Amino acid sequence: MNTLALILARAGSKGVPGKNMRPVAGRPCLCWTIDHALAARDAGAVARTALSTDAPDAQELALALGIDVVARPPELADDTATVDAAARHAVRALEEPTPRERFDAVVILYANVPVRPAGLVGRAVAMLRETGAHSVQSYAPVGKHHPWWTAVVAPADQGGVVRPWEGPVLNHGVYRRQDLPPAHIPDGGVLVVTRGALYLEVPGVTPGPHAFFGADRRGIVSPGGAVVDIDSEIDLIVADAVLSARAGAHR
């Protein structure tokens, strides 16, 4: 299986401006994802690594670190652009100069995720290969933010009444976290999809934003907190602390 590791790094971000190049543990955030992509290549999990971005500084950094670069057009770099459209554009751009090269699967890595468990990419690619699934995504346990403990709280001027998000019983009658059934949420660490799924060629898949996951969707689970996805300034602080601590432990 000829697999591409594709890093997506859009320049614009409303929540954390410039987050892909913000410093995390003394390096631009993007560097940490590049490390994971190169480690996966060196381990044989992927054959090629590339970055899709509209940011000149990210392009320069990637080229300096040995990553191929695809310049993303503006229409695929605004906040309405979809992940799969950007990925398809990058695949086409990388395959056109060498028609014999055809990627059978694509690992999608987000540049704003500096913290991942070692070997995560390899685990996802191995599951895709071994199971014949259309996609594999990484998940984390939801912990105390379990859907059974989700509630609707009325505004204060309506009395602040609390009612269950779903069902007739608040908290589903469960008050100890260890009694909650397992539940997981995508953590942003890795997503790998087959070519057929990416190109929406899998029959019977309902159209929608996640149609490119295909029909047979699998997951790998990492411990809670093992992946840090930068969506807020607090996430930057957490990622910086985690990676700085790791660096200190290896001195």
C-alpha cells in the first residue's frame, strides 16, 4: 500500500490566529507534526510526506525539514473549505508530475496538533491494512464529559431549570464516572483513508461532510490527554507544558 502522509496547515484561524506557526516548547507548532510524519516515513508506515498550505512561512519551514510542499489555492484555504477537498487537491498535485505514482491511502495530519503518542500514525496505517477498512481515526475517552452527563440548563431569566439532554432521567441515573459505559470522541491525532474513500468512490455512503471516511470506519484509542489539539490559547499552554516536560525528561 503506497501511503502518503499529508499535513494540512491553513494559514487562517479565528480561534488562535497563526496557530500552526505559534511557538510550542521552543519550536513552531507545525514542527511537531512534521516530526511525526517523518518518523512514520522512517518506520515504513508511509512512503512519502507532504504539506498542503497557503502560508509562505509554513512552506519554507517544511521544505527546510525535508517535506514536500503543495501550495493550497485560496478557495481551499478559507474557513468553509473541506478537509477532503484540500486532500484531493494535494494528491492530484503530487501525482501529476509522476503519473506512475499513485497513492493507495492518505494519512491526514493536522498541523495544529503538536502532541501525539509515538507511533500513532503507524498504528492507524497498520489497522487500515490489516482490516481492509476504508478509514481509521484516532479517538480518546470522553472521561467526565460523557454524553450521559450532558444537560440543558435554561437561562437565568427562565429560572435556570436543568433537564436531560436526552432521555427522561437526568444523568441517566448514573453518578459515578466508573459506572458510565465507554464512550469516545475523535481527538484529531490521525486520520487515514483509502484512495477510494477520499475520492468518494465507496458505494452506499450517505453524502455529507464525512462521506470521505467511507463505509467501513475503524478507530484506535489513545489515553485521555495523549493528544493535544490546539483550538484555544489554553491548549497552547497545555501543549507547551507537555512537550517541555518531555524534553526535560530526555536530557
